[in-house]
Amino acid sequence: MIFNSTMLSVNLLLRSILGCLLVVCHHSLVLSYQETQVQVADDVFLHTLEYGDSQSGTAPVVLFVHGFPDLSLSWQYHAQRLAEEGYFVVTPDLRGFGSSSMPKGGIAVYGRQHLISDLDALRKHYCGENGSFALIVGHDFGGTIVWATLDKFGLKGDSPIAHSAVIFNAPHPRIFFKHISKPAQAIKSWYMFFFQIPWLPEVFLYETKFLYHLTAIHYRSPPMKSMIPSIVNVEENLAIYKEALTDYDRIHAMLSYYRGIKSGLWRELGVDMSKLTMLERLIRWLHGIPPVDDDSCQEASADSDETKDDDIRITIPTLVLWGEKDFALSKELATPPPEIVEHNTVEYFDDAGHCVHWEQPLETAERLIRFANAHNGNNNGGSSSNATATV
């Protein structure tokens, strides 16, 4: 008992010392980035923030992918911390978000293939034709896009999109679609079904400014307040968020991400897409999606069928950081399929919710740095391994 008490005291002391070091380090940071526009398709330019030294050409590159309803600004603290460690960090606004292009073409231009292509175009732009990101990070819908990209470019030794990946509260699509038909997750995902209704969600979000107010609440949460004063200008950032999240056309573009996966949702819920009701046909027409028997709609309606389970193998190291108090996603969704993701670790944050990177900025930034340093350029093989931990 004495031994256990001593070890507990030592553990608490070490955590206190670590906490003090993190605070000192965090307060010494100075936010520094450049803004640019990166062309990823003929009519698509992504507004991108760049952190670190872009002149050397030798710094390992890290890509951050934001979620909904978010912007590249959400990664400022984590990006600056990694830049201080010698990485070159890029955080784009996804297509349709913030100051990035809103391509024409309806929901189809926000389909999975286009989003994967955007990330691959960023890789080629920053890492060269055959290069790879040292680390790719995604949260929420951005995490889902990262998973989908890894499904296609996640093999070691085969020009992977990145040498390693970290996912914040975003399930692998295969896991999500298996759980969406269960009542518990279906209730948590009610908003995804609400977003399928044409026009009404846009009007509601535009008139109430709901997305902006939700962001402002997170920005002014206690953990963020402890981090913001030394590195982020709160009012400047919230002004940018307000402009982006209260614009009707931007809101429509952001909702297109969810409407682009509608067919996959219906299939997993057992709806026969070959026997659409008149109401469903009307909804498709209002959203600009061609009829189901039109060949031109195959990309938008069959996105989830593009790659079969047997073809997927993610062999690069992956880390999932998951806030257990997530209001939108059940804890059971955190662990990706082991038959698909070979080397994965899940770490739970029991005192954080969906935006764990905002609610635990110091801890998650340190975890990102350790993971990036451990796997930067590491192409070693090894047996399959999966693990879980609680922070």
C-alpha cells in the first residue's frame, strides 16, 4: 500500500511538472503563417494556411483536414506547435468552406472521389509527384475524408498519401455504416437526416446563425480560453467564422457533403434505391441529382460502393484520439475494422467531447508531436497491432 501511494505521488508530481512545461512552451508560441490558394482541380482552389519554413524544401510536411462546420483556423494551435518542431504544416479550407472555391455541378462535385482527389492534389503540390505527407490529420468529416483517402492510398511502399495518420472523433466509414441502422447511433445522427431535406436546413441555419453561435461557444470554452490569449486572436477568428458560417451559399455547399452520402445511408438502412418513391425522386430533383437510372449520377449515388472491403488495406500507422463525451458519435465507432487497418491505436479522452482538439489542446498537440516524430518517414513493416488507452 505504501509502495502504491508512493508511486501515485510520483505519478502526480511528474504530471504536474509536464503540465508546467507544456504551459511554458505554449505561452512562448508566436502564431505565424502564410495564406495561399492551391489549385486542386480545374475550377477548384483551396484557401490554405502554411506554417513553418517553406524555403528549405526538406521539412516533413503535415496536412490537417478540418470537419463540419469548421475552417482551417481550427488547427492554429496544433499547426504552430508542429511547426516549432520543424515540420511544415498546411491547413486548407475544404472545397465549399471558408475562402475556398465553391465549384458548380451540384452535390456530385462534393462526392468522395473529388474530396480524395483534393487531398492527393495537395500531396503532389507540397510533396512532389511521388512524395508523401509525414502525417495527415483529420477531424469529424475531415477525418472521414482522411479514412477514405487512406483506403485508396494507405499502403506502405506504394506511394502512400502519408507515412502516418491521426484521426480525431471520426469513424471509419465501414464502421459508421454498420452502426447507423442501430437506434442509438441513428438518434445521434438525426442531423444527417435533417440535412437531406432541401432548402429547409439552409434557411434554418442562415436565419438563426446556428453554426456560428455553436462555434463561438466552443471558442469561448474554458480550455480554449487558457490557450487562446497567447497565440490566437479570438475576435479576428470569430469574425472570419461568422462570415463563412452565415453565408447562405456557403451553408448550401457545406450541407452538400452530407447530401453526397445520402444514397449510402439509405442503403445501409435497407432502402431499395431501385424503387424510389415519388417523394425521393422529387428530393433528388430539387437537389440537382439526376434520376437513379441516369448514368451521370453514378459517382454521386454509388460513392460507398467504389472500393470493396477485400481491396482495402491500410498498413501505415494510425492513431485515433477520441473524446468519450461525443454528442454525435458513439464510443463503439472509435475502433476501425482490424481487417482493414493493420496498425492502429485508440486513445480515449474521458473528459472531452466531439471537439477534443479544442477541449484538450495542450494534451492532443503533444500526442500529435510524439506520434509524428515516432513515425516520420518510418516505412518498416511489422505484424498487425491494435491497442486502446484512456487519457
